[in-house]
Amino acid sequence: MAKWGEGDPRWIVEERPDATNVNNWHWTEKDASVWSQDKLNTLLVGLTFDGPEGTCQTTEAPNLQGEATVNNRKGKLIFIYDWEVKLQWTGTLLDVEKKVSGEIEIPNLSDEHEVEDVDVIVTTKKSSPEAQKLKELMHRVAPAVIRGKLDQYLRCLKEEYSQGVILPRRVSEQLPTSQQNSSLTTDTRKRSPSPRSSSPASRPSGSKIGYRLPTTKITLTESFKTSVDDLFTALTSQEVND
């Protein structure tokens, strides 16, 4: 048994943070569902939408169904999420005290859709002239505000919650802090040039590539005791060969 610090350098006989998953090669998963529910509730409840007609506000999120996970494979992060969100909203017109209530549905917040493609569906619980005016306000203002909050949720998921999924390597192999974020999704390390290759700029002017191999010239002579026509017929005619 090798002592600490001795033996074949290929043996892993040192402590390293990624010892359970060397170089982050194997698939690992971190559940983000509960965290996502709290984050979405914080971001989407209490939003205010103002317009010349009046003011509306989201009051609660009675339905936050779905899941989210942060995954690692070969040192790269993969985000999988799928949510169906329903929000309750209320509003009033500027010159009317009657309160209008309704619902906002977000059916397709997932990794298969870009944020700008997520549907924001606004409905009212009852039909009335006041409800129609506030519904038009919500159609005009709410989608952009809500998609902005969803984009903020995804940034937090990718930049904050994903911390610790990629385990640091040995100290000698760690990237500078300024490069760690970029290395989460792609390998930015530059490969060192092969010692066998050399660029044209590094060669002396006028030098030739490669080297000459030693060769020997061999000459063979064969004599056939036959005429030229018979030799040609023997070599080319299938009937004669058969």
C-alpha cells in the first residue's frame, strides 16, 4: 500500500472536493421544486398594473404545479423545469369603487419554451363593463411585466440555486474565479498545442518539412522464350488462361 504522497502519480491519493464524482463526469441532480414554488410566489404575487382606466394587482397564487431540477453531466449544467401557474387578481376603475376580480393562467412555463413565448391568459370571474375595461388593461400591461418576473426566476435558478452542483476540482486545476461561471455551460479552457506540431511561423525561413528516407533502386529483368504475339495472347486471353 502506497504511503501518502508516494507511488504512481496516476493513483488518486489526495483529497479533492470532487472525489465522489471526479471531474463532475457522472449525472447528478438537485431538486429545485420547493425553492421554485417559493420564488415564483414571491415574484408574482403583489404585482401592480396601472393604466388610464384604473389599477389591478395580483393577490395570490393558488396553483403552482410543476417541478424543476438542476442537473450536471460532464461538468455542464442542464436545467429542466415545467410549471403551470395560476394567479388571482383584483382591480378597480379610477371613477368606480366596484372591485373586479379575475385570474391569470400561465400554462407553459418550461424549458421547451423561451420566456417571450410563454402564454399569459387573463380572464375575469364576472362579465360587466367595468370588468371588460380592466381586462383590456391587463391584456395590455400584464404579459410584459409577468414575463419579466419569469425571466428573473430563471436567472436566479441558473445563477443562484445551481451553486454547488458543479464540484470544484483539485486546487491546481481550478479555473480563476472570473471564469468559473462561463465554465458551467461550456469548456473554455484552451488546449495546449501538441509537442509534435509546429506552426509555419515558428519554422526557420527556407527550411524543408520532414526528412529524406534512405532508398535503394532495384531493377528486374525477365526473359521469355516465345514470340511477342504469343506472350501477349497468353497474358491477355481468358481462353488460354482457362
